[in-house]
Amino acid sequence: MLRVLYHKIADFNAFMTISLLMTSLLLASAYSFADDGFPGRKLYPKVKTLSAEQLYDKIANNEVVVVDVRSEYEYQTLKILNAVNIPVAKKSFPTHLKKLRAETDKDIVFYCNGRSCYKSYKAGIKALNYNVKNCYSYDAGVFEWAQAYPDQAVLLNKTPVLKDSIISKDNFKIRQLSPKEFANKSLAENSLIYDIRDREQRRGGSGLFMFRDKNIELANIQKLERVIRKAVANNSTLYFYDQKGKQVRWLQYTLESYGLENYYFMKGGAAAYYSMLREEQK
């Protein structure tokens, strides 16, 4: 009798183990399906999203206002045709958004850089918080849009966007140096270092390299272009760093458009540099 009972308990435990395992696999599969390459959708489930095809149809039918929620420099570099720029990082975002809603009853669609960029979701959350209705996120981002609909995109004031003019991730990576490499190589003769962080990111502090670096914010486009033209004329090598190594990706388009051959970026930006210093002090 005890032996029969023991086997029944063992069979039950095995059944429960298999059931739990299958449930876990199903949940993982469900999450993977829900994600579908868009990790932000799990983090911002309240934000309604549109696919590229849906957005294209809405634009074709004049049913939507497209809002680029990135920085002005990113917007001026590559954008969706006829999009307006309302940076979500600025405190004035809710005011401008409510003003836009007062001017139109069309759907409002936010977008940013791509699937791992969460600015369009954050804009969607702010829209919900301020009761601005009929807002969506096109969360595939501007890069995928430009490749799918080049005639509906603008790169450095030119449209349609030639697919070959989109800088690949590989071409961006070959311009990146680790913080240590950056610090060492930038010592070479005829080299100049530029800190492109904005005032808030710098928090009133100086650059990273004991006054060897100069600050030019990306918003100061005219000054930046003067520096690039001079570097081309003098065959100088320019070294740039930002806060996290992401903004420089947009700067690369400007550098390439002027034909600058010698330039590098700090991988991970100032944040990675400070992290390196902390590791060295341990």
C-alpha cells in the first residue's frame, strides 16, 4: 500500500514539474511574441503603437501629424518628411504638445531613433498624463523608415534618401575608440578634441582632458561646421565625445558630408571614461 502511495506521489510531482516547465515555456514564448523585436512595448504597455505600413497609409490619407521627439540636431540630420520637432527631453514638451492638439484633431504619432530608443514611448506616456488623446508611437524608428520609404524621409535637407547614404553600424563602429585609446591617440600632433555635451550634461564642469578639449554643443551648428571645414583644410584629426556615445552617431553624417577623413569618437562617451577611471582606482 505504501509503495503504491509513494509511486502516486512521485508521479504527481513529476506531473507538476512538467506542467510548471511547460507553463514557463509558454509564458516565455508569449513574452517573446509580444516583444517581437520591440522591447519597449513591455515597459510601456499603455502606449499605442503603429507599424511603418500603418503610418505610411495615415500619411498618404492626410490623417496624421508626425512628431519627431528627438533633439533638434538629430531632427535636422535625418527625419520623416514633414515631421515637426518637439523634443521630449525639454520641459516645454507638454506645452507644445497641448498647443499642437488644440490646432488639429488628427492623430499624433511620435517617433525617435529605433526599437531600442524609448523616447517615443515616453512622449506617449506624457500625452496620456496630460490627457492629450489619439497619440501613438511609431517605434520602429527613423532608420527603418528611411530604408523602407526613402521618398518620405529627409537626410541633411535632401530627399529622397539614398539607401547607400545611411551610415551602417559597422561604419560607425570603426570610428569608435575605447576611452583609453581615445585618450592616448588624441595626444598626437595636429589632433583636436571636442566635447559636444550640452551645458546640463557638463553640469558646469570642464572637459575630460585638462583643458586640451574644447566644448561645442551640437545645437551650435554654424560653429561646428567652421571647425570641420578648418580641419579638412589643415588635414587635422578630430576627436569627439558626448555623454554616452550615442549623439556622435548623428555628428558622423555632418563629418562625412564635408569629406573629413580623420575623425574618431569615444565609445560610451564621458560616462565610459569616468567608469574607466573608477576601475583604475580600485
